[in-house]
Amino acid sequence: MESEKIRANIKINGETLPFLLTPSDEPYFREAAIKINERLAELHNKYGAVANFEHLLSTVAVEAMVDALQADENYQRLRSEIDGRLQQIDARLGV
């Protein structure tokens, strides 16, 4: 059964973006908006005179995707290590 969806308005750089989310996802979207706005402000302060908003937003998107890919790679590595250790324990116990 799919969770009930709620409407949430998220502001990025002052622009309101409507989303239809599960209640459990809403805090993540709100935290993401905070982090995006903070990073946009940092980049604007550093490069605002030479870069337009779309360029800055693209930079934030690429940075976020790289972070997500690195986190997933780390998760997969840790999961593989844990699975290996569990197999060793099973072998010792004769399971």
C-alpha cells in the first residue's frame, strides 16, 4: 500500500516549488532546500559577479550528485565488508 501524499512548497532561491511527497520524505526535502540555499549563497558571494543563477544552480546540482554517488559507493563498500564478515562468522559457527 502506497503512503498518502501531501503537498509541500519548498523555496529555492526565493522561488516556491510545489512537491507531492510522502510525509516521511518531507523533512528531507526541507533540509535539502536549506542546504541548497546555503550553498547557492556561498557560491553567489564568491562568483556572483561572473556567474548567473543557472550556472550556480547547476554547480550545486553536480556537487550534490557527486556527494550522493560517493555516499552510495561508501555504503556498498561497507555492506560488502559486513556481508563478508557475516559469512566468516557463519562459517566458523557451521551455519
